Amino acid sequence: MTEQHAALTYTSYLALDEVLNAQRPRSDEHDEMLFIVIHQVYELWFKQLLHEMDHLQARLEAGDTSHVIRTLRRILTILKVNVAQIDVLETMTPSQFTSFRDRLEASSGFQSGQFRELEAVLGRRDTAVFRHYPEGTAARENIAARMSKPSLYDSFLHYLAKHGYDVPHEILARDVSTPYQPSEKVQDLLLQVYRDDESPANVCEHMVDLDEGVQEWRYRHVKMVERTIGEKTGTGGSPGAAYLRTTVGKPHFPDLWAVRNRL
């Protein structure tokens, strides 16, 4: 006897019953549905970005230029979609947001574990983020695991070594659980990469595109928050725009920006 399975359908394959019933507004306000849907979509894109960045790191460490560039292009396109979603959110006026804001209670975007994982992949090593995640929670464990692994930039340096560039051993073997510090030796090496003007230089430029794309998202995010709640405290008592402004303009890959002073 063979086990009988229901025929796979579009609805069952995409688990649409679960997805389309995951929006649970806490008020009767029309605009709360938009707020929920946009943030749920953000979390889905964050999941995909983490998936792509895991693949990107593996391809970097293998020295696989063609797949590195393809994956970086996909990540950059997803970031552009994330920025565009802010345009949709900004169709909601401050008074429309205020109409249901109190229903959010202690919830806040600062509690997005996946976004903290993305920051860790990009190189952030700051245990202060754990204050939003109690010990023993899956989110805290996932963030901690990301902080203990090589960052995307660490993988990029291994890519350069794979392509014959003399990345200092102490940098390749550094403690990846600590923040990366800009290095003049690496900048000297990057200068040679750009002068050679081969495939690794193209990868460098795509890495800069990625850094710029993340900064663009941060800038649009802070302007959206200022536009919606001004300088008020964020939901859940978060610092709101005041904190978000401190994150704008901080590069994740500082060596790739510093070398431009010498090109």
C-alpha cells in the first residue's frame, strides 16, 4: 500500500492559508493592516537576505567570482525593493499611524531578530543588542551565533587571498567575534586590486554597492520615522529617530571607502 497524499496546489505549496491569516490587527483602524503587511514582508525579505548572504560567504571563501557577483546583484535588488517599500509606508499620515499606535504596546522594530542577524553578518559585534532578547530565546541564540562567525567582510578578505593577494595572516586569522578594525595594510592591498582592474576589483565595487545600499535603507528609514512620529520616543520605548540617525553614514566596509582617497 502506498501512502496517499493530497495533490500539491499553489495554495498548499506557498502555505497561503498560514500566510494570509497571519495578519491580526488589534484595532478597527483601516491603516493598521498596511502597517502589519509591510513589516511582515520586511521580515520575509530579511529571511531571504540572510539566505543569500550565507551563500555569498560560501562563494567568496571559494573564490568563485561569477557566483559572488550574481549573488551580490540579487542582494542589491532585494535592498532596492526594501527601500521602495518605505514609499508605500509613507502613504500613511502621522495621524493615521497615531490612530492605532497605542495598540502596539511594547512591540518595536528594535526587536527584529533577523535584522540584528543581518547587522552581525555585515560585521556588527555589539552585545548591547541582547537587551531586547531574553536569555534562552531563539532570536538571542541566532544573533549570538552570527556574531561568533566570520562577517561578510572577513569572507571577502579570504576571497582576495584566494585570488593571490597577500592579505596579512593576522587579519585572516583574527578573532571574528570582535569588531573588524580598518587596516592600512588591507588598504594598500586594495589599492593594488584596483590598479590590476581584474575580476576582484569588480567584486570590490559590488561590495561598495552593498554597503551604500544598506546606508540608503537606513537613511530612508530614519526619514520615514521622522516624518511619522517626529522626535517622539519610538514604540515600545525605543529611542526612535534619535538613535536611528546615529546609524546613518557608518560604513560596514571602511577599508573599501578609505582606499578611494588614494586612487
